[in-house]
Amino acid sequence: MNNRGATITTLMLAGAANESADGPKGRFIQNYVGRMLDQEAAPNTGPEPDYSNPFYWAASPDKQNAADSIPSFLKGEIKNQTADVFYLHPTTFLSGLNPLTILSDISDKRELIESMKNIPWNADLNDTALNHLTDMRAVLNQATAFNAACRVFAPRYRQVHIKGFFARTSDATQRALDLAYSDIKEAFEYYLTHHNQGRPILIAAHSQGTLHAIRLLHDYFDGKPLQQQLVCAYLVGHQLPVDTFKYLPLGEAPDALGCFVGWRSYLEGELPQSVKVEKGDSLCVNPLTWTASTEAVAKEQNAGMLLSLNKLLPQEVSARIEPTSKVLWVSLSDFSSKVTKQMRNLHSFDYNLFWMDIRENVRLRVDAYNKKSSIFMPQFTDSPLNKKNENDT
């Protein structure tokens, strides 16, 4: 590539990350980058998933898996898995790229994009190394927060490669997202048919998983009969515009039901250009209080940051919702700051920072749901299978 081409590409990549995709300029940049990434992309490989086969589940009650893991500091904890969580993992299809590089401030990403041009758009479900990475990073650090009160269902799906999020609104990325979502939809249908039996449902997701979870909630829950079975949707690590849903409300109390919550974590004071261009069109809940209050919450209310599976650090994180952007500003103790290597975008730690807070909140909401359903049993016992035609999917 000549110098002029390199300069144009660099400017385009900076624009892809920092420019709103809604305007003409943003759409042009996104489609330019998408076409550039698509021209030399290798074809997708691997099988379509068959969700009757446990292989295609990262977690399910039918197999031993990372989501079953219980930290040593919770030895003796009594499980009461009266609900189910359908968990969608974030992007782990990185092709060896360093997540810290990807999350760093966009300045010159030409070499990064060049390294991704010939990679397939969607993951191969037979990629055992990628599956192991998903299990040992995402499932182990995130899905385990739900296993005290929930059976965990986590489908493997043909996730979109990280390059898709440098051209989020391009046609090529949308095709890749549609393929990934088709797997998730099939997995959820299988879960409903073979496992649910009227049980309360939680949806949990992070990053790319949250993008798909929003679509799933639209198709199956938002104003649909299945909304009656929704305990809460934990939609973490992705923007949640004010008009994300028509009927599902933002959960603004720790025991709110039939709602959604979410946050994006940044170090106190960090406000990247990609957030600024949203112009405040976002919703956020502080996981230290489970409210939308912008008041600062002291670290003494942090039930515990998960440093590793067997190491919990309580009272490490204080947080407040930045009022103009509605992102979560986080302050860390000196020790935790060293652990995160001075990262300012704490996206990779969205769950870990509040792991015990999430675990306690899940139990609280499930208990609240069970109490409510015991009083209003006729409202909650209709099987979603009997109303499948009403799902508008």
C-alpha cells in the first residue's frame, strides 16, 4: 500500500471507531471499511450447530462445563436453581489479537486491519482452541455468577470476528451478525422446546452477546407472552439506547422483575469519542445499587471483584453513572488498578468488577419472582410453547 493509501486507510479506521454510523459520513466510512475487510476474507468453515448435541453448548445441564464451577470461597453455598439463564458470550474470535490493543484509543489501526483482512467473518464451531478460550475466559468469568440460582444454558454460536466491529453497520458485518443470530435463535427455540417447561428465565450477555440478546428479547419477550417469565435481562458491555425496547422497562430497583439492566465500564474520567457521538442516547444501571441514580457509590458497597475463580476482592470498586453519557465510571483501589494494567476502557472486566454483586442480585430477583409467582400462579404457568405463534419471529 502506498503512503497515500495508508493515510486514507488510517483516517477511515479512526472514523469507523469515532464517527456516528447514523449520518451519511458515518455510513460511508463503515461501508468502506466493511468492503475492505470483505474483499480478501476467507470463506466461513465448519458445521451448522445441532443443539440436540451437547457439543454445541458451552454450558447446559446435560454436560459438565465451566459454568458449573464454584469458587473455593463459596464452598458450602447452597444452590437453589429454580430459574434458567440463557447466556450469550462476548467476542472471543480474535485470531490471537491482543484485546488491550483492540480496546486502546484509536490512532493508527492500519496494521491491525491489514492483519484481519483474510480472516473469515464467522467462527468455526469445530475450532477447539477457540471453544476452550470461550469457556475459560467468558463462561468461567461471567456465566458462573448465575449458577447459584440458575441452570446455565450457553450456546456455541458462529460468532462474528472482532473485525466486524470496526465496520459495525456495513453490509458485510450485518450478514455475519445475521448468521450468528440465526444460531442463537435456533438454540433458544431448542431450549424452549426441550428444557424450559414454564421455568423463569434470565437473559445474560456481554458485548457481541448483548447485541444478539437485544434482538432475542425483541423477538421473544418485548410485549410477548414470554415476558411474563422474564426475571431480568443483564445486557452488559454494549450501548443500550433509550428506545431499545417498547415494553421491557429498565430495572431501577434491585428486585425489579420483567426488566433489563446494563452498563459499560470506564475508568473515572474516561469518555472516548465513540461514546461522545451517542449524545447521551443511552441507559445505564449501577450494579452497586441496581438503580439508575447518578450518585456516586462508595467501594464499601462493592460485594466483590472476581480476580480469578478462587480469589474475590471485596470493597475494591466504587462507581457512578456519568450523567451526560450514561456510561459507568469506575474507581479502583491501588491494587486493582495494577491488575487491570492501567486500562481506561474496562470493557473486558464489566462482569468481573461486580461478580459478587451480580450473584447476589440474581438470587434476590429469582427469589422475588418465585414469591410473586406463588401468589399469582395463573399468570406465570402458561407454557411459551403453547403461544409460539404469537412470538412474531
